[in-house]
Amino acid sequence: MSSMHRQLDGDILVHHLKQDERMIDPGLLARHGRSARTLVKEGPLRLTIIALAAGGELPAHRAEGPVSIHVLEGAIQFSALGGEYELRTGDVLVFASGVEHSARSVTGGVFLLTVVHFQPGADDEPHPGDADRQSKSGQGSLHTPGRE
């Protein structure tokens, strides 16, 4: 289904993620090892469902806003700041704004990507918790509750 025939913004949007998974293009997934479909594009908020085929990869990239990743199906390994994070169905991973990350899957998987795109200069005030993310080297750190 093309984005021209589905609502991406509005006052109230309801998505049924199991149904949304069916919008992934199997041809693209087979040819490129990945496929994605934007579900919400409302102001700075983006929700995208992304599938990785077995052996599929997303090369290293970064977003200008914070990112959350919620694995809906399968297993996906994310790399960021020198660490490896193996996520399975139901797991959630969050990256601060600007953290370079990549993804790959040995067996294939589907995840919901949420990004908030900050408007340049719109918010120059520090956000609560920003200081907590800074390590002594000045680089951000990832905290995994219960996995210390």
C-alpha cells in the first residue's frame, strides 16, 4: 500500500502492528535484505516498521533525535558505542540523539523504530538526564537495567 493511501498524521492514529507488518514489501526484503514502511509522520515524530531478512543489515547511521527500537518479531543485533546489543521479541533499546548505530540479523526480524526529529535551534535547553549520559570521556553511555 502506498503512503498516498494511508494516513500518516492526524489527531488520533491507531495502528495494529501485526497488520502493519504485512505492509512490508517481500520483494524488497528479498532483494535488499531489508524493507521499511513509515506508519506515522506527525510533526517531529516518526514511527517506522522495519524488517531485516536473514542475513540482512542496516549500515551505520545516526538520527538527529532520540531513537527507540522495539523488536516485534525475531532477533536483531544492534551495535553502538563499541557495544553489541542482542534484542529479541519484546525487547526495547533506546539511543540518545546522535548515537551512531547499525543493525543486523542472522535469522531475520521486524522492529518498530520511533524517532523524534528535533528542530534545529528549537530547543537549546538541556534535557533532564543529559548529564547522566555523559561519561568521564565525554562520550554518551548506554545503561541496561539489570544487565550491569
